[in-house]
Amino acid sequence: MSWPITLTVREPSGIARHRQPVVSGVPFAPGVLKCPAELSLMDDQDRPIPAQFRALSEWDDGSPRWVLVSFVDSIAGGDSKEFRLAHASSGAGVRSDASVAIIESDNVFTVDTGRIKFDIPIYGHSIINNIQRRDRDGWRSVSKRGLEAVVWRTGVKPFISHVEDCTVEDDGPLRSVIKIEGHHLMWDPKQDRFDPSEAPSLAFIMRVFCLADTDEIRLQYIFINDNRDERRRPSERYHVYALEELRDFKWANGQWMDRPPAIRFRERELLDDDYGQINVKSIKLRLWLDDAHDEYRFGVANGEAVGGSIDGPVALQQVGPVGAYDDFFGELPYPHTPFGATVMHGRGEPAHRFDKAAGWAMMKGPGGTVTLGSKYFWQYHPKIIALDDQQLELHVWNQLEDLPDPEIGFAKTHEVALRFGADTTDTDAMMAGLHRPLRAVAEPEHYIRSGVLGTFSPADPKRWGGVEASWLQGVRNAEGTRTDQNLYGVRDYGDTLGVRFDTPVWWNQEYDVLLGATLQFARTAERDYLDEADVLAWHFMDVDVLHASNSPLDEGGQHMHFTDHAKGETHAGHGTVEGLWHYHMLTGEPRAREVAEGIGDFFARIAAWKNFLDYRDDEERTIGWALKALVSSFRATRNPRYRLAAQMIIEQALRGQDPDTGNWDHPLYPNEDKHRPVCIGGKPWMVGIVLEGMKHYHLEFGDPRVAEMIAKATDWIIWSEYRYMTCSNNEPSGGSTTVLSALSYSWELTGRRYYIDEALRIFASSIAERSVENAGRECARGSEVEPITNMMRLIEAQGDGVWRDGDPVMDPSSANAVEAIRANPKFRAKPQQRR
């Protein structure tokens, strides 16, 4: 690579920003950098500017793999600026006069940004307190009592936040991140203390993001139902297959048997399960204020703010549409339930009505202003902002709508900005900073050539314009799809609905949609992909992952598709984490790392426990997804546990591969194969996923046995004629993108021309007629983007020998090789054998 590295900051919302943080991950090839301290940042005039550098990931030799670059910038709306990241072995970067100071004393962390100061009291009920702001006359107290979280359940006493731990995750000097952890404990208002007789209710994590010399702090409040009641539920077993799949069958005497139609205990068991739900009436963040305030303003999405006098309690209430299963089957297009926001004074008539609140509230008084902004406010409906002259509350969970109670393992994050100033806040800029923060973006060539993302090439719109334009339009269509299908709400925003076996399901971002978004952002530098990744990531990290369980085996795993996001079971065959790791590295988001490591640990536990060759409640793709998850987790952390877990899976796969067919033959599922007994064989497209996982493993660890295993299984895929499954009733197909990596990598390993020619034929068919006009309605999945973009890399490297004038160039000998494989009886005998 060459120095300096150009980083471009583009303001994406058309709103001027003043002194906002720019936080982005920048990758490096092995050995390029010894440590982040060697870096310095310069503006477009080559003047050094204050910046902060921290390694997010390392290579085996200890050199930084990803470095988080943080600095502060002001930029006009829609404008762009270039910065240069330079290598300065002497550490020639310039230090800022402003810094964030964090001091710990007597179980209290004191944080001072230069403009805002506050305390974090361990074991206190305030998450932060003693909030002060600095003005011309010095420090002025804003809130001695501070900010607390309050949970109301059935009963007369609230549960209030109790801080148990505090960790400084990033200690500045320009930007600091502090992680606060605890539980909500019952509060006895008569005794003015916690009630020690009552068990905790809901864990919480509060991250505080502080920027030097600003009057704003950002908070991420996460509540988690970690109510492990030791009652083992069907949803906490690994794994009870989703109710629509195998309810009519049982495994007995070595084969699948039909159940009598009336016996569907699995379905009943799942539907009757309460999933550890606990009744929650409301969860709110409450800020106590020292001084009285007499005016309020609420932001209106795409409209003028509304306001009035604070003459008692005032509340902004936001409700909206939810994607409903009855609507899914009853009428298409989806019936639209309108958004609605009202401002209430006390219990009187609404003072203001409009569709969507912008998510911010401002309180004014003689002593200054206090402003709160909430990310995804109307998208995460129902929501309430309530205030009085000395209180400001954000209700992150409430009963304005009929929400299911949070089940065990459920989590939800709300990101909030708080500003304390003498003057009116620029609310447009504050909300733009929450929804579309400034990012410093490298050139696609730099992301790809660093080698941190895999075997890809930067986007080439001139050569592959149709497919690139189709993917970009698809991600731009995603929000319109949510509008059409009412995919909003605190549980739903960021996911998609579908139908499986005549049952409506939430897909829970299977097949790694987040990988599609992050990989395409790196290949194109198009901001739309990163914005969509943000929406996807926060839903995935919260709702699609089991954060607590009575079963230690399941904790941290991903829910598979189900009729409600979090009421299915964890399942390694439907779990992904590679895209989440990319999101963490690109943004530095600490919660993403936390959840990604939890998913990696889940797969590591599964690898030590599970027989991956037992297909009675699983399928072959589980091997592939597990390997991809473990290898990507190892790459991100270099934790040897993930490597060892991947090795255990590889050893099972080596033992289970049929020496003749090259497949992992097993009885097919009776809900798809109608023969009795069912056929023996497999699903070639799933074996493609297995081999993609093995490709990741082989690239990282280089086991020659794995290379041989990949080529043998790829021959079996070719023999299958790409059937959905090798049941005699299934017709041949032209092949799908899930087998592309197997074919192309087998060619890279062996040089056998028929592999790449088969891959070229499927690739050409996959991208044919793609354009903006026939683009999808959502972001492309990683399982599609990864193999197609890898093929683009191979074609660009091989040139006219494989691709000419928009068409594949085939070797005539390949057809003979494929024909010989399909005529070979060693492939045909085992998959078609019946018991």
C-alpha cells in the first residue's frame, strides 16, 4: 500500500454539522503498521489535526488489522472534505488542547469533557448524577440527582437502576466511551432505598460517549431480560425445529415416521410456551433537573416544531403501524395503519396532532436549555417523551400498543443525545448526528486490497454495471419496503417478513444480510449501504440474538426464522456473524463487538457439544455457517478458542464425508421428500454453504485435507445437476449462487478447468438482465453478494481466457468432464439408495 491514505468525509443529510465526531475503522494489510501510534491525520492542506487512534483487531504478527480513527470536524450540509492518514514513525501527530478526563475515587467515576462534567456512582440508583455545564461564569449545576432508569411492573413499587460496574472502554483524549452495567432493583419510596427482599428485574447496559469540549453526551441504554428462572423451556433446547417444519414426523427405528394428524405436540408445546416473559408496563429514562423550565418544543418529522408552556405534565406520544400476520394473508398490498403523534397537557385534549415526531424535545428556562434526542424514535414506536418543569423522561417501552412482554434473552437498545446549554440547540444537526453520523471513508481499493474482508475486488460499474446498480437500488428500496409492509415498531424495525410452508415468519436476517450491506459499502463506498447496515445491525444485535437463557449452551446464539423474532430457538444452521464483525470494524461500535463475541462463543460451545453429522434435527449447512462464524471471529480477535472449535468441526466433517460420493449422505427430511422411507442423499445448495465455510477455514489455516475434501464434495454437487435435493422426484436446475464459491475455489485449488467453467455458467445466469428496473426490494444477502463478487475478482484476474464481451469463455473439454462425473456410478449409487 502507499502512503498517505485518503479518507473522505461526506455530510450525508444536507445539514451543517458543527464539531461533531468522525469515527471510522481503517484496515491495514499485515505488517504495514507496527502500532496505531505511528499514525497521524492531516487535512487537505497537509496541516496536522488532532486525532485518536486505537487498534480494533490485529494480525498474527501483532500488527494492526483495523484501526479506529476518531476526530472532530465541522462541515457544511452536503459538502465533502478530504483528510490524509499518514505514517509517522516518530508519532508526529498533533495533540488537542481539549480532552476528556476520567478520574475514579471512592467508587465514583468523574467525567469532565471541558464543557460538561458528571459522576457515575457505583452502587447508586442514578446512572449518572451531579451533571454540570460550563458557561462564562464557570461551572453551573444542571442535575444533582441525575439520570436513572425506571421499570414499572405489576405492583405499586418501581424498579430503579442500580449500578454494579463501570468500565472505561476508550479513554480518549478526544473521545471516551464508558460502559456502565447493572440491574433494576425494587425501590421502596417510603424507606428511600432499594428493597433487598425482591429479586432484580432486567439487566441494563448504559454506554456513555463523551467528546472533548462539547456540551453533548450520547447514551446507549440497553435493557435485557436475563430472568433465568431455571425452568427449562422448549424454546431453550438446541434445538426444537420451527413449528412449521417437522411437526408431523418423528424419528424412530432409524427412519422418519409419520405422526397421526392429531398429534402435533411440538407445535402445541411451542405455542404454549411463555418464553420467560415478564410483565412490563413501562421502562423509562428519567432526568431530574435542578432548575424549573417554563417552555417546551417537540420536533416534527418533515415539519415545523410544536411547543407551548409547561403548565404541568406534558407528554408526546407516538404510535404507528406494525406488520401483522393477518394482514400478510388477508390483503396485498399490505393494509396501512397510519402513524400518529399527539402532544397532551395533563389529561386534557391533545394540544397538537401530527404523523411522526422527529424524536427530540427541548426544555427552556431562565437558566438555559436541555435537549433530548432519540434515534429511530417513530420507527421504534410506541414511544413517549414526557416532561414537567423539572423532569424529562424518555419511555423506551410502554403500553400505548399491545406489545408482547419481553421474553427471556430479549434486549433492546435506545441511543439518546443529551445537550445542556445556555442557548437553543441545533436540533437538526443533533438528530443527523444520531441517525447518520459522520464517517471517514477510505477508497474501495484500500478496503479490498488490505485483505481484511476476503477474496473480492472493488466494484467496477463499467464492467458489472447491471448487477451493481441492481444491488444499490435494492438497498435504496429497503425503506420503501418497510413502509409498504408496515415493518416498523420497537421489535420489528430492521427485519423482513416472509412465508415458509404457508406460515408467515420473520427472517431474522438469515443468510447474513448485514454481510451484504457491509461488503458492498467497502466495495463501493456508497453511504446507502452503511446506513442500511446501521438499521440492520441494531435490530439484529437486540432482537435476533438470545442474550440470556436457562440453557448455557444456547446463550448468545441467533434465533432462526419464526413467527415471532425471538420466540424461536437458537440454531447454528441459521446463525451468522461475519457481517456483524465487518460492521464493528467499519464503525467501531462497541456493542457490535460484544454481541459478535457472544455469537462466536455460542458456536464454540456448539462445536464442543454437537454431532454435526446427526441430521435428524439439522442439515448439512450447519457445518458451513458454523465454520464461517468461527473463522471470522478468529480473524477479528485471534482468540485460539475459535480456531480450536473450527478444527473440531473439520475433524467431524472429515470423518463423515463419504469416500465414494464426497457428500455427507443422510436421510432427507420427510416434509420435503414424500417417499417412505425417505431417500438418502443431501441438498447440493446446502453443501455449497458447507464448502464456502471450508474455503474460509482453508484460507486461514491451510489444512491440505480440507482442500481435498472441498474438491471431492464439489464433484458431488456437479453430479447432482444442482437439484434442490437428491431425491428422485427433484428435477435438475441451472445452479444457484450458493455453489459458486465451491466451484470457483475448487478451480483455484486444483486448476481443473471444468470447475471454473461450471462457475462461469452459473455466474452468467445469475447476473443476466440485472438492472435498476428489476432490482430487489431490500438489501442483498451476503450469501448472494459474496460468491458473485468473488467471481468478479477471478474474471478480472483471468481476463479474456474466461470472459469476453460480456459472456463466459468455456473450454470444450469441460463438458466432457462434467458428463463423465454424472455418468460415474460411484456418485449415483449412494444418494439414491433407499432404506
